[in-house]
Amino acid sequence: MNKRESLGDVLGGRRGALDASIPPLAFVIGWLAAGQDIGIGAAAALGVSVLVGAYRLIKGGKITNLVVSVALVAAAALIALHTGRAEDFFLLRLMSNVASALLWSASIVIRWPLLGVVVGVVIGQKTAWRKDPDLLRAYSRASWVWVLLQYTLRVVVWGLLWWAGEVVALSVVTFVMSWPLVAATVAVSGVVLFRSLPKDHPGLRHPRTSSDGRGADGPSTSTAASQTAPVAPSVEK
């Protein structure tokens, strides 16, 4: 029996989020083991970041991923070393999530929801989905899940812990709010995305445009669409 592929199938695994959560743990472990020495914690985080990146590179990953991940850890370490506050190792992550929340919100307002942009790139569809009012609306609704569940939640939790100087708690929460939160966000946004589409919609890979009666100038009901053009088959999972 055919059914729509899930958003998780489209976006892939959670390996990147898991890898990103390991250096903060290494930082705190090194920091505690060395009597709260930020330099030792920073060295531990950098070392682990290089090892994880090298492992992924051997497994077929890209060198750019290694460079970016190590650069981000190095930047976080430099901030903590400069301020002398171990909790500031997490400041870059906090600020990046603030920026992400604002960027995703703005993308929805201007009708370029980033979830649609990301999925369009992943499946090689580019921006064809924007010609389909149903997909545009569904991606907008699902993108709000990322704004609230993924980024705003992190900002609130990390912000409170950073303000309180809870370094150990920050490392634990960073791990918990990495791949588990990503998985939850993908699942919830996937439900919102597909429930926002008409039942007769052919799926993410088959946007319906004005040429088949579903564009901005075409009929707005799913019945009209079914009368003006055949519906493409659903993608098998």
C-alpha cells in the first residue's frame, strides 16, 4: 500500500546533531577533571571535535564539515578563555539559536518558509514548491514548529542556565536538546506538514501549480484540482 514518505525520510538521520553535542560534554569533563581549568576543558573539546570529524571523514564525510565543526568549537573555546567564564563556552550556541529563531520566523512572514527551502534543496526540487499554495501553507505551519520547539525552547532553557552559571547542567541539556530534540521536531513538524495538505495532494515531491489548477490563480479547492488534472502517485516509503 502506497503512503507518503515521512519528513524524517526526506531529511535523513540525526548524526550531525549527535556529533555536535559531544564536544560540549568533553569541555565540561575536562574542565571538572582539571579543577575548573577552562584551558584544559577547551583543549579536550577541540581534541574530541577533531577526532569525531576525522572519524566521519574516514566514513565518507566531507572535509568542509570537519573544518566547520572544529572552527565552531574553537570559537566557543576562545570566547570562554577570553571572558574567563566556563559557561560562556555555550554562548555561541545560545546566540546562534536566537539568530535561527529570528531567521525562521522572518522566512515565514515573507512567505519563504525555511523548512520548504531545506526540503526543496534536499529532494532536488529547488523552489517549485512555492508555486503550490497548499505546500506553501503547509511548510509555513510546519516551520513554526521549528521556531518554537527547536530554537525558542533552546534559547529559553540555555539562556536561564547560562545566566545562572550552571556549567554542568548546560552540558547535559545541550546533549539532551541535540539529536533527541531534533528527532522530536522533525516528527512533530512532519505531522503538522502532512495534516496541512489536502488528502488528495500527491506529496512533497509533486507540487501542483497553476497549470494543473492549483496555482495562485487557479481554483482553491482540492475537488477542482482533481477535475482539472490527474493526481501524481504518492511516493512509496
